[in-house]
Amino acid sequence: PDLSGHEKYGLGNVKYNISGIHVTAVEIPRASISLIPGTGIKLVIGNASLTIDTNWNIRTWIFKDNGRSTVYISKVFVTAIFSTTLDNTGHTSLSLTSCRTTSGDIDIKLNGKS
């Protein structure tokens, strides 16, 4: 979904809109899945990265600008715990019990008129 809003900086408001969000690359160099007895499954993803392309526009009382941007997020670490249950027909069901995500670096390149 698109992101839009406004923030107050100094003497005025900054209105922004980010649209056309598209994930163009995902790298997962390290991942593991393990069983947790009596609980379910643990998924660990280490040192992942992703690239996202977007359109953006910004408007203040002084100027406005728009363009394209590329966001590169690296050093992403995810730990997720899934509980597993069997329903009365014997089918397995997965539910996300907990999830922790951290990222180390975010590099944003803006291309616009200014």
C-alpha cells in the first residue's frame, strides 16, 4: 500500500506520499528452521538484504518535488516462532507466536527534479 502523511519541521509542515512500492531483490544468505519440542517451529534468517523501488513526492510551503527512490536494507535478522496444532480432521495449522526483526543499515537514493 501507498504511504502518505505529514510531519512538522521548523516553521512548516512537510506533506509526503510514497507510492508504487515494489520489492525488486531479496537475498537470504543464511536461514535455518528447527523444531521446538512441545511448541512448534523456529525460523531464523541472518544477514538478509532487500531492495525496494518507489515513487515519492514531497510538498512544503516553500517547494515541491517528486521522483523515484531506491531503498537498500541490509543486515536484516529475523527470528520467528510458529506454534503448530492439529485440528479435529488431522490437518496441521501454523500460527505466528512471536517475531523479532532488526536491520543494520538502510541506504536511500532519491532521484528527483531538485
